Amino acid sequence: MHLDDVLKNLPALLAALFVAILFIQSGLDKVIDWKGNLGWLNGHFSKSFLAPTVPVLLATITVMEIATGITALAGIVYFLIAGSTSVIFWAGVLGALSITALFFGQRIAKDYTGAAVLVPYFILVLMLIWLSSPFARS
């Protein structure tokens, strides 16, 4: 691995590091404070059609977030070993799907402020996908 390769891909690597920290912390917070998160979400979705599915949805989003963060971290390591951003690309895709799921929930719960807070993170993961796309490079 040459320094030039790292510098050329520095925006993707830094975005991947940010995504790794963001999603691992968020996922682990849900694991560590499962009961608190579940209680809050039960109240948050109590008046929506999602109310009966909150425990399953919380488990799903927790797995998605941790998978996104670990994939981003693995992508950085893979880049340093193999010189490819392909794993980082898939971390971005997982992140976009995770944030889309969260955004859907916030909109259903009519928490428009909470939904709006997710937009910068969504833009970040879209940029990560674009910066690391193996399909965009020649």
C-alpha cells in the first residue's frame, strides 16, 4: 500500500471511519440499554400500526447498525491490505438501508424533527457509496 493510494482515497476512508463510529456506537447503545430503548420506542410508536412489532424492529435495526459499523471498519482494513474500497461501498449501502429504515419509522411516528435529523447522515452514506463505488471507476 502506497501513501498515494491512501491519500487518493482519504475522503472515503475518513467517511468510512465516521460511519463505523456512528453505527457501532448506536447499535451498542441499543444492546446495552435494550430495556430503555424498547420502552421509549413502545411509547414512540404506540399510536401507529408498527406498535405490535417494536421489539422485532428494534432487534432488526440493531443488527443492521452493528453490521454497518463493522463492515465499514472491515472495509478500512481491507483497503489497507488489498487496496480496494469495495467493502466500504457495501458498508455505505448497508448504512443507507439502515437510515432509510429509521427514517421510515420516524415518519410513521410523525416525528418529523427526528426524521429531519437523519438527512445529513443519509447524505454522508450516499457520499460514501459514491466515493467508494467499484462501479464508477475505470
